[in-house]
Amino acid sequence: MGHTEEFYYEPEAGDTLSVAVVSAIAAAHDEEIIDQEWRISDDINTDALDALFQDHNLKMTLQFEADTTTATIIADKNGNPIIKIESHR
């Protein structure tokens, strides 16, 4: 099994959940967002993902594979998302 590193990311105020996921994956890989080869829209319906974050009212855990990572989105006690990235690079 390969090396895995964990990284936690809290979205900036005003960021959509899809932008936050892209930002978290870029940060976990020590890359600039614009330099990533992976495009979120190739794998994920960004409108549906963003809808989960409306009014900071996330009430579930969501996990998916993206760009050699496992992305897990959980809610803090206020319903705000915290993104955990497990990088498998």
C-alpha cells in the first residue's frame, strides 16, 4: 500500500463547496489550483455538491475519490463543512 497523508481544510467565507474541494485538493498536493490537471467537473456534479452547503447547513458526511485522494466532507457543530483530504500520491 502507498503512502497516505491527511490534510484538513476549512472553506473560506463565501466559497462554494466545489471551490473548497478543489482548493483543498490543490493544497494537499502543494499545487496551485490553476496548475491541477484534474477538473472537478469531470467527476462530480458541482451544482449538486454546492447544494449540500446551502446556508451552511450540512447534515451529512460525504466521501468520494478524486485526483488520487479520498475527500471526506463532514460538518462541524454549526453545520459548516470541514474537508479532509487523504492524499495517496
